[in-house]
Amino acid sequence: GDRAPPLTGDLDDDDFDDEGEGQGELIAFGGPGGVKFLEALLPRLNPRRGEVHWTDFAADWELPMCQRTRDFLRDAAGRCGLRCEVTYLAKAGPSVAKRQFRIAVDFRVEPLSS
């Protein structure tokens, strides 16, 4: 399919096409660098075919909606002038700590003006 290899390490120009758009699917993980990563990635992602696979952690009481994670992604996209559409969100395996779960989130972005 139309997929790029997962990102490992820093973003560089090889991860993007001549117009500065991401080459399709990228895999990302939450954490302290998450905001910086999203602010670098999202403006360059092709909104017609790009999708981000995001991993975060959620307490059992946050499931199934995980509003904190949704708000984090929405706010990061908004700072880039984009709207975030979550297409998938679910627990990713068993508990990783007492009442804590890893969650997987797939989302797309589109310009706020559309």
C-alpha cells in the first residue's frame, strides 16, 4: 500500500515529499516529547492520505473515551491550524501497571478552514 516506514529517531527531510507532506503512515508514541513531535509532524502530514498511530497511557477510569488523550491530540492539531479526527481508540493489551493501560489511537488531520 501507500505506506512509509515507521519513524525512528529524529524527523528529517527524507520522511517527507517535495511539497513537505508526510509520505502516508507514521507511527508515534506519547510522552514528554509528544507535543514537540506532533508540532513538527502534523503540519507536514498529507491530510488526504496521512494517518498517525499514537500510543499513550490511560487510567482505567478514563476508558473507553480517553478524553485527556483526545484533548491532547486535538489541542496539538489546533496549534498547527488543523482539526484532529480520531478514527480508532482502544486498549492495547493487558494492564501495564495497577489500573493503567496502554492505548492505541489512530487519527487523521485536516485544515481547520475546510
